[in-house]
Amino acid sequence: MDVYIWIVTLCVSFASIETLSCKREGKCKISRIHSMKAADCHGKDMTQFTQCLGKDIEVVDLSFNRIRKLAKEDLTKYSNLKILYLNDNSIAAIDKQAFEGSDYLQTLDLSLNSLTKIPPVLFQLPSLQSLYLGQNLNMNIVDVVEKAKPIKSPLFHLDISYVMTEEPGELPDLGFMPTLEKYNISGNKLISMTTKHFAGLCSLKFLDTTNVSIEYEEDGCGCWTINRWLISRKVNFKPFVCHRKEAECLQDVPIDDFKVYEKCIGELKEELRKSKMKTILLIVVPIGAAVILAIVAYFFVRRRRKLKKKQKADPTQEIMLNNAVKKA
Ligand SMILES: *[C@@H]1O[C@H](CO)[C@@H](O)[C@H](O)[C@H]1NC(C)=O
Ligand SMILES: *[C@@H]1O[C@H](CO)[C@@H](O)[C@H](O)[C@H]1NC(C)=O
């Protein structure tokens, strides 16, 4: 009995500690955005990921706070999260498992933090479409991507602006990303770019190259090949400023890059075919079922009418039928 009371007291005091700390933390404003339940916790001087929101929250704006770390259990409670803004904090570390189970997360903004790496699981989240990593001034993005490959998230928009600002680095080799349409690489110091870095991005429509500087290690012709590659694929971008003359750089694109590009296009077509099939099935199956039902109903009604007519013509049949019905 004593133990029981002790446990209850402990639970109650834990609960009150939590409500107390939630009171002290200051309330986030709850509202609805596009029919999603949203919490505005912008600029609340928070040092940790708040645990004071409801489990059903879908949009959380924690931008402009003082969060330093994302721990494993910080997001566990919020499994319905679709949009999360953590930009403009001081996050320097994210636990490897912190985003495991964030299956509905579509947008994640981690820009303006102090991250040097992020957990590979971010590139595997099944719903993630927009990932902002910009202005983490010294992120080793090449290493991050290499550890995360192959990328499975259906990313549509990737922002890696201003992540290589001190030491010049290479662009990450993203591999196949048939879904990527917007790519922000602005403000980076780059070395040795080649078409390899864009070959698997066959849906790319917009590339932000503002303030990209290139320090050439190689012959520097890659710069022209990339410009030509992107222009011929109708990507909207500001061409890279190349230090050599174009006439000196008429090399062809490596055949392997074409192969990667073709494979990406193939994957895209396959996805399109699949989604078409799905739509067709979604439309055809119910219509087909309705038609069959209507036909069956029609024949059923017709048979009953015929039977009734017969009964009127032949009264013995009616007696027999009535008997049969009674037996049943
Ligand atoms: C790319 O990133 C820079 C810096 O983070 C930002 O100012 C710019 O608006 C971004 N471009 C796009 C198209 O979002
Ligand atoms: C590009 O760099 C220049 C000089 O460092 C800076 O003044 C300008 O604001 C930058 N532009 C953008 C869009 O970041």
C-alpha cells in the first residue's frame, strides 16, 4: 500500500512538474493552417524542443529560438508532424534516431543553425518533400549525402545554400533523384564541378546559383559542360562564370552521365505509369462494379416480373410457389 501511494505521489508530482514547466515556457499560439493544426512558437526563447503541445499537432514553428540539440525522444510524441520549422536556432547536434518515425513529415527547415552533419534517416523519410539545410556554415554535405545514399525521400526542393563558406568543397553526388525540381546551391565555394553532379536530377527545373564561386582545381572545362548540360535541359538558372574560354572547352559529356540521366528518366516514366494505373483503377473499378450491379439488378427484376406474369396465368404455380416460400 505504501509503495502504491508513493508511486501515485511520484506520478502526480511528475505531471505537475511538467504542467508547471509548460506554464513557465509560455504558450505557443495554436491555430489552423490549411485545415492542419498548427503551433506558432516563434521567438519564445526556448532552449529545448517543447513537450507541451498536443500529440495531434501537424505544423510546428520553432524558428528563432535557442535550441542547441535535438534528442532522440524530442519528437517521439509528435508522430503526426507534417511541417517543422527549426530555422534560426543554435542546433549543433541531432540524435541519429531523432526523426525515426516522422513518417508524415513533408517540410523540414533546419537552415541557420550550426550543424556540421545530419542523420542519414532524413534522406529516407517517406513523405519528405522540402529540406532546408542552408546557412549551416560548415556542414560537410558531401559526407552527409554519401552516408545517406541511396536517397529514398521524395524530395522536391533541396536547399544547401551557404554550407561551404570557409573551405571550398565539392557538390554532393546525389545519385538518382527523379523528384527533385528545385535545388539551391547559392553562396557555396566549390571545386571541380562535373555533369556527374546533375546527371541523376532529371526533373530539375530551377537551380539557384547566386553567389556561387568556383576555385578550379582541374582544367576548368567542367564549368562549360555543366552550363551546356543544364541549358539543353531547360533548367532555369544563372550560368556559372567560367574562367576559360568556351572554345577551349568543347569536350563531350561522359557517357556514364548520359546513362545515369536516361535511367532517371526511365524511373520517372515508370512512376508516371504507376500513378496513371492507380488513377485508372480508382475510376474503373468502382464504375465497373456499379455497372455489374446494375445489370444483375435488371435481370433480377425482369425475372421476378416474368414469374409474376406466369403466376397470374397459372394459379397452381402460385400455390406451389407460396408453399415453397412458406417452407423456406
Ligand atoms: C537560396 O538560398 C538563399 C540563401 O539561403 C536565399 O536567399 C534564396 O532566396 C534561396 N533561393 C530560393 C530560390 O529559394
Ligand atoms: C552575394 O555576395 C555579395 C558580396 O559578398 C553580397 O553583397 C550579396 O548580398 C550576396 N547576394 C546574395 C543574394 O546573397
